[in-house]
Amino acid sequence: MKDELESYRQNDNWWSFAYQAMSLKILFPNKASELNLNDSAWQGMTNKLESYRDNDWWNFTNQAMRLKILFTDRVPELDLNDQAWKGMKGRLEEMMTSSYQARSLKIIFPEKMSGLNLNPVWQKTENALEKCRQNNDWQLFANLATNLKILAADKVEVTDQGLKITMPIPDFKSEKKPRPERRQF
């Protein structure tokens, strides 16, 4: 995998480099230093990000998410301002069925997600999961299930170790039903 990553770097394929590096950092956080995420890689990936700004919010969102995970200390330099939020949110609203776009937004802007109605995303993704199950498409199933886990999380944090996902704690307590009133006859 590291050879493939180096090949992307040598060929200035910063889209694929960012995707591969992000995956490796999440899978092997203790080896993130071996990814050689230097200033040259930062420049290549941010140039790719900027090539999408204002004209391709789908790709912008995905690249921004990858950069946030890879360079937690440099996020302010990405200029993820209100205009970027409006563009990325607008793309989600146009599609309203993409768990990928919704997942990326939750990682980039977790504090802004509570106001969005994601029911159409859930419905479409649950239907897609069922099709994956029927067709034994386990790779896509895993991707979609991961997206739903992130969307269902109480909290998603980007740390130097990758992603920290805090799931809601289920309440298994049953409601106490009021006892019927006793009447004296």
C-alpha cells in the first residue's frame, strides 16, 4: 500500500494520494509518520482542493475531509468558511441521497449537522445496504455501513490518531408505567 501511495505522489495524483493516505492513517494511526506527509504533499493536496472550490462541491467536500484527517493541525489553513459550508451543504441538498457527502460534512463540520434532515439519506442508504447484501457486494456494504455509523454517532472527532467516533449509549431501561388506581367500593 505504501508503494501505491508513493506512486500517487510521484505522479502528482493528489486526489488518490489523499484518499490512500487517509485510509492508511485511520487503519494504522501509529504508523502515520511513515506516510511522509510533508509540505510538498500538503501543497499538492491543497492545490487539488482549491481546483474544486466554487465549481465542484462534491470533490471539494471529499478532499477537505481527507485533509482534515491527515493534517489536523493545519485545518484553519483550508479556509473552510461559511461560503464553503453553503457550497458543500448545497451539494448535499441537491443530492439528498448521498451518505458519502453527509458523512464528509459531519467530519468537517460536526457542529453544523444538527439542523439537517438526513432522513432521505438514511432511507436510500438502507435500501442500498439491502441490495449489497443480496448481491454479496461486501466492499460497498462496508463503505455504506461506515457512513451510517458516522452519521449515527453522537460525536465525531478528528484526532492525531484519525477518527474518534462516540456512539450513543442505548437506554435499555423500560419506562415505569403508572400503577392503576385502587378504588374502594
